[in-house]
Amino acid sequence: ILSSDYDYWKADLKLEGKFRIRKLGMEFWQLSAGWISTPVPYLKMYTPPANFDDLSLYSTNSFETMRPNEFVNQYQVAVHHRHNFGSVKTGIKWIRPEFHWANNFGIGWLTKPALHTGLTVQDMSLGLFETGLVIEDIIKVNLIGIGGGVFYRYGSYAFSDEFDNLAFKLSMKIGF
């Protein structure tokens, strides 16, 4: 940062891919990684893409059960995986459900959390895990598809109340 007390380097990497598994559907994945050379202020750290609310829209390549700003990291790696099983023909023109199974994993470290005074900070050094099922196009009218899903958080950062580990999602697709 020009004319400041902070001298650091920041590097990001993102790889994405997809491939078809014959008769089983499509696989989608994303690997993202970030590195900051030295400890920096809270606002310059990595906060993983969190998408939790009481009821929110499903967003690919984000953590559906993670609360906003729940974790802060100096180094982090995230893997997002989704498998689309394809649409099911129901015989009803406007009902063509499409099943997706999603898995998200993230891990991150904060080297000097004591530098962030007055804040409660937590890194993802134990790994955050979640999995979910999304059904898109439960109802499809013209170019708009509506569906829903549910995600479950497990592992070291799971909450003691099982219901708090669930995230219910709405799904909306607009196709042209």
C-alpha cells in the first residue's frame, strides 16, 4: 500500500474444470488458493465466500453454511465440487427437476491472530466441510426455473445444535 506501514505480497490462484461422466451427468469443480506474505489488517485478509442466511439463494462455489466473516485467513485453500445428474423427465412440461450434489471444503491459517486486538478472529485451520443436495427446475416456466436445496455442515466446525448445521436454499435459474 503506497505510503503506509504495510509492505506485503498477495497471490491468488483459481482453477476450474468440468467434464462429463457418460450416463451419470456432469462434474464441476473449482480450486482456489490465496497467500499473503505477512500479517496485514483484518480488512486485507481472506474471508471465504460465505452464503448463509435464514433463507438465501444457492450460489455455486461458495460456502452455503458459513456465516459472513466467520473466518479470516492469511493463507487459504478451498475446493468446491458439484455433480449434476441431469434433468428427470416427468411427462409434465413445466416440471423437469435437475438434481445436483455439492461438496465444499476449505482450510486456512492465520499466523498471528493476536495482532487483531478488539476482534474475535478464527481461522479454518481444522478444515470446514459441507455437503448438500440442490434440486433445480422443480417448476420451470419459459426461461425461469425455481427449485431448492439443503446443505449440512460437519467436521470440526459443526455446531452443537444439529439444526444450526443446516442451510436451506432457494434455487433460481434464468436461461436464454
